[in-house]
Amino acid sequence: MGLGLIAVKLVVGFTSLYLILILTGRTSISQLTPFHFVFVLLLDDFLGHIVYENHVSIWKYFYVIGLWTLLMLGLEFLTMKYTKIRYILQGKPTIIIRNGRIDRKATKKFKLDVNQILSLLRQQSVFSVREVEIAILEPNGQISVVLKSKYKKPTIEDFHLPEKKVHLPVTLIIDGKILFDNLFECGFDKEWLENELNGHGYKDIHTIFYAEWKEPEGLHISPK
């Protein structure tokens, strides 16, 4: 097989796999359930066959991957419409901790040991089982945690303080390059940005690795 043909097959395979993943709604690896994980593995196997095997033509690849995608979309439709099928294919959330106590039956069912549970809790910034009121194992393997009231962080409402508007930071510079769309969206221009940088002691934009603007905190700069 010529190198040119391999390159064409690789581009076709990569493009088709990317479009299929977007089409089926799998925008994040963390969203993958076991059912969707198997789907992705088979797509990878299809791509390997088209690239490295001479007898597998691009048209056969399109046929197989198209048929597989239609099957996937059909099953997606069924899981949205019928709850029982959804639970069979994707699983359902399961409570593994109640009132600070680990449910041993649930952990055995999903083959989780204590260390794995503690690791999942730490990923949610929870470092003790005693702090947990309810912990739910999601179908994608992630864990959702509800803390006991005494371990929850106090909110503005708890202190009876007035609410403040939330402002998102806006990136203005990445690796010495100005993101003009973001700059203009904030209502600023290049001259304003240069003045702000000068005020922080930076004369050359190319010396800035990262800079963001947040109201009302102003400009935050990370130099190279």
C-alpha cells in the first residue's frame, strides 16, 4: 500500500470518527458510559482496519461505520424513550454511601474497593467518609456527593449578605498574541490593553504568556 493511500485513509478515518462522535453527542470522555465506551473502541478498530489492510476499501469502511452509527443512534433513541432499556444499556445511578456509611452490597456489585471509593471522594474535595450524607455512583463511573450540613461551606445566604453579580474572566492574551474578539467584546481596544500592560510594568506584549480580564478585579498577567 502506498504512503499516499495510507494518508488518505487516515484523514478520512479521523474526520469520520470525529464527526460521528459529535453527532452522537459524546463531547467529553468523562461522559462515556460502558455502552458508549464499547462504541468508541469498535470505531477505533474500524479505523485500524481501513488504514493498514489493503482489502478494506474506503467504501466498505463507510458502509460499516455508517451502519454502526445508525445502530448507535437507534439505541440512543430507544434509551431516551424507554427507561428500562436505558438502565440495561447505560446503567443507573446507585447510592454507595448513606449517612457516612459505605453500602457494602453496592460496592461489591460494582466491584469497588474502599481505596477506589476514597479516591473518588478526594476528586470531589472530600477527604473523609464521615462528611458524606449521600454519595451516588453515576453510570459513567463518576461520583456525586452531598455533604452533611455541618460540613457544607457557608453561603452568602447563610450570612444574610447581599448578592453580588458574578463576572467570568475573559482571556485577552495567549503566548504573546492578543485575542481581539475577546478584547472587543469587553469593550476595550489595543491601545487600552497596551496602557494596562504598561501600568503593570510590561512594555512588550510578546513577553506576556497569559493575561485575563475580570470585572472588578482588573487584569491578571502571567509573563513568559
